[in-house]
Amino acid sequence: MKEKTKLSDHTIEELIVKKNKLKSAVIGLGIVMFLACSTLIYLALKNGNYALITVAICCLVTMLPSIIALKKFDKEIKSKKQ
């Protein structure tokens, strides 16, 4: 099993590559999540099943860990450049 490495153990180039991969994954997943949530909200309003609105909003919360990881990458890259 691979050991987890800290962000500080990576070089700036490795951090930038990993950040760009994560960023593209977040953007792709974000687009899919937005379309799915929009569909859920539309169906909730059309059918009168308002519980689907709650599900749609809660689905967006699943993006938070990825966004937090992106901010950690930015912070580590900024600290290594100084």
C-alpha cells in the first residue's frame, strides 16, 4: 500500500501538475453536478415533489472537499514560491 505524502514533500512542478488534474476533475464534475441538480429542481417544480430540491442542494455540498483540496494546493505552491 502506498504511503500518503504531504504536500510539502512535493516539488513545485509536481504540485502544479496535481493541482491542474484536480482542477480539471472538479470542473468536469461540477458541470455534471450542475446539470443533474438543475434537472432535479426542474422535476421537483414540475411534479410538485419539493423534497428533490433538498437533494439537489445537498448534492452540491459534495464538491466542498475537492475545492478545499484545491485551496491547499494553491497555498502550498504560494509558500514554495516565496
